[in-house]
Amino acid sequence: MLKLYGFSVSNYYNMVKLALLEKGLPFEEVPFYPGQTQEALAISPRGKVPVLGVKQGFINETSVILEYIEHTQEGPSLLPAEPFQRAQVLALCREIELYIELPARASFAEAFFGMPVPDAIKEKSKTELLLGIESLGRHGKFAPYAAGERFTIADLYFMYSVNLACAVGEKLFGLDLLAELPKAKALLERLHAMPNAQKVAADREAAMPAFMAMMAAKK
């Protein structure tokens, strides 16, 4: 059986978890937090989550895990078979990660944990977030899903990265990042209403108190 290492508050963990659920695959969740201990590094080369445990060993990096699942497991396809369409989905995933997730993440400490972030970093986050959302508007289809007619890996990145970026935009900058993209905003709501997504969200909420206590201890 596949083993998913990580914790339910991680958005990247939840991308893989929802993919497994949507494909109807049995898997075991193994609690695992990022770290630089020998035990953690034996599972994940950078001590990061998520990690997928398979018969041969461990697979790290979310994008690689998702493609591995797609290539090796049964269930509904989350990537187009046609090479050009497949490339479009994967490019959209990378754009969301690099140009929306990463700029937002630079300000997560203040937005979510009350830990001040320098104004220069926040200003850079804001500028890059706006550019990233503009790119999303140009490349995303939202017809009705992020990359077109079918639910794909791009929707996983969209729902678990863009939602966090939107929270940063609102909390720190008073911005509605999807104000000019009503189809994207509507899709975000539909995706989070999916039964499996609601299960993931419930697990996240259940895990949140312990996670926040851990973060407070680090402060």
C-alpha cells in the first residue's frame, strides 16, 4: 500500500492526498513533520513534506509524486494524454507554484502566525503576487476547470496554493486577488466543495490546533 508522509496542515501534502482520494487509491497516512534530524533526512533528502512511500523506497517533491501516481496507478486520469495539453497543465502548475505560491509564502509568517515580516519583503510579495495573478488570468482556462474541461493536477495547485495567496492578499494588503477573475473565484469555491476536498479540509482543521501550538513553541 502507498504511504503518504506529512501532516494535514501542509498544502502540498493535501494536494497529493486529494489526488489519491480522487483516484480512489488506498493509502496510509504517516505523520511526518519537516526537519533536519537523521530520521527525517533518511525519508526526505531536504527534510520536507510530502513524501510518498512505495515498495522500492521514498519519492519526494510534490510535482514528482503527482506524476508518479499518474504514471503508475489506476483511477481517473489527472493529466491529459496528448503531449501539448499535458504540457499546458504542467506549465500552469509550475506558474502557480513559482509566481503565486512562492511570493505569498515569503509573507506567510505575518499573515498566518503573527510574526512580523520586513516591509520590503511584503512589498515584493505584493508586486509579484499581482504579476502572478495576471499570468494566471492569461493562462488559466476556467472552462470550467483551471486548465480546461477536466479536473487535473492544475486544479490541485490552484485550490491549495492560490487560496493561501488570496488569504495573504486580503490579510496583509486588503486585496481581493481574484476580483478580476470571477470564473477563477467560482472555481475555487466549487473545488473546495468537492466531497473529498471537504474530507481533506476536515482533517486539516482537526490537525490545526496541534500545529499552531507547535508554531507558538517555536516563536
